[in-house]
Amino acid sequence: MSNGSNIDVSGAINSVVDTAGKVFQLQLDFLNSSLNALAGAVAPLAKTATDLIGSLANTTTQVLQSLSAAIAKK
């Protein structure tokens, strides 16, 4: 009664599960790479921002000291 075609349901399910697993792994790898790239970009920006704030604080302190010295001499 068989028409000669065998449907390999088990093989098809295994193939679908394997493909889904690979897609999920690729998404995790992409997310990991994205987070690493973001961290790599944020670190120098944070250092630059910290240096800028420090320079601004030093400049402000020097300006205030100069003003105080100018006022005190009079």
C-alpha cells in the first residue's frame, strides 16, 4: 500500500530544532559582540568626560583664586 515515499518526520524535526538552535546562538553571539563594542566605546568617552570635568574644575578654581587675589590686593 505504500507509494514508495518515506517522510522522515524525526529527521525534519531534528533539522528544525538544530536550525533554531543555531539562530538562537547567532543572536546571543551578536548581542555579546554588541555589548563588547558598546563597552569599548563607552570607556574612552567616560575617561574623556572625567578629564574634561577635572579640567573645568581646575580652571574654575584658578579663576576664583585670581579673582580673590585681585580683590584682596585692593
